[in-house]
Amino acid sequence: MTYEKERKYGAGIAMLLLVVVCLFSPISVMAESGPKSETKEEQRIVGKWLRPDGGYVLELSEVKAGGTLRAAYFNPRPIHVAKSEWRRMAGRIQVFVELQDINYPGSTYTLVFDPEQDQFNGYYYQAAINQTFDVVFVRKQ
């Protein structure tokens, strides 16, 4: 296995472990670890983010202390966002977005911000077909 493949494989396993921890941690415990006030890094997640594999756009705004944020999702038309929040997990910013709309009945994004790459990496759960996909969102210029 080449170094590049090993690095991607290791990053994939780390991301999977992070998602598993988030999914099985009680919400009250995760909320307690939320920040008291937002920092410059948290404000870096504000903006329009493009999922290159399909042209989907996630727009994040109003990042507030305590884990609240406003999210809008487009495919290319607006899809209703039922829930959106952020938290710090293992020193990284994680964003969770739940969609509730036609063809999106409870589909979710669980994303981790990579400040070095200025992108989100994570998972999209498509509830209508009960499948999970690896996804990346890059900043839309």
C-alpha cells in the first residue's frame, strides 16, 4: 500500500470512529462540551459550501455559542432543513444537518471541518434508501 493510500485509509478510519462516537454519545453529554463563545475558527465555517460530486450547496450562517447555527441546503432548489447544530469533538468542529422534505425524509449530514484544507469531510445518510455515503464539501467561491 502506498503512503497516499495509507494516509487516506487512516483518515477514513479516524472519521468513521468520530462519527460512531457522535452517534452513540448521549446528546446531553455532547451539549455540555459545547463552547461558551464562538472563535475565529468557528466563524470560518460560515459560507457557501459545494459538494462537487453533485452540485449540492450547503450554506452555513449565524454560528453562535452553545452550538446553534443556521443552515440552508440547495439541490439546486431549497430543501427544508429541520435541524442544524455544531459542536467541538476531539478538537475539531462538527456540523450536523437534518433535512425534512420530499425525497429527504430525515436524511442527515454529519460533517467535520478540516481547517487546513478549508473543507468539510463526512457522511451523508440518505434515509429514503437507507444508505450512507462519504462526502466532501469545498468552499464555494
